Amino acid sequence: MTDNSTDAPQTEDDALPLAAFESSVTELEALVESLETGDISLEDALAKFERGVSLARQCQSMLKTAELRVDQLVGETSGERVEAFSTTGLDND
């Protein structure tokens, strides 16, 4: 993981989603590693796969939210009229 100490300070609102994303990615990596060993039962493998799919969807949703936020911020700096950011209505498969 890279050191972001030179980046702009994060607010509490920023830190929670980032921590959740990083935690989800870490768990997903552990699940993949476990599945790759092949030393687990089919039932355990299916349960881990199901959890992995859930985590992947969660991460995709968080990335989509971040992308929308970046688009909003870029729009503000270019002088475009930007609507208030809201996650309402996002597709959360």
C-alpha cells in the first residue's frame, strides 16, 4: 500500500469509505488465495466464492461512487454547473 501522507488530508467522511474499500479488497484477496490452494471442501469453496462475489460487487459500487464524486469535483473546477452529490439511485446489484 502506498503512503498518502503528501495527499490532501482526508475528512472523517472520506476515511470510512476508504477503510471499508481497503478492508473489502484485503478480504477478497484472502478469499482468492484460499480458493487457489484447492485444499478446501466444495461447500467451503462455494461459500467463499459467494462471499467474494458479494465483496466484488460492494467494491464496484464504492468505485462507482468515487468516480461520480471525481466527476463532480472536476466539473466544479472547470466552471460547469454541477448538481449536489448523492448516492441515492445508484445501482447496488
